[in-house]
Amino acid sequence: MRRLSSTGVAHAALVAEKPVVLVVEENAVFRSATAKRLRAAGFEVFEAANSVEAELLLKDIPVDALFLSVRH
């Protein structure tokens, strides 16, 4: 699982050849299952449990797509 990153993880994303997706989901089971399927499909995946974690990751890691949980 890739979560809040160190400089090494951020660097790994910068040199990744795969598209990078950030999965933001409070429910750990849903987040993990979604990330697993995206990785199996060939994506580099980072995970955040909430908007605060996502914002911290987005400061260091360029992402190609966000997969977000939306509440009504």
C-alpha cells in the first residue's frame, strides 16, 4: 500500500512509467480493494484516507487521475 510518502516514494512516482492514480477513500476495505484492482490494471497507485492526506500527497506527487469517494 502506498500512503503518505517519503521523498523516496515521491521520487518513485516521478520516474514511474505507469499512469499514477491517487485513491481517496475513508473506508479502508474499499480503498484497498480499489487500489488492488487499479494496480492489477497497470496503474501506479497511492492511497489517502481523507482529504488532508490527499492534499499532502498531491504536493509531492504528480498524479494523472484521482479516484474519489463522494458523499451526498
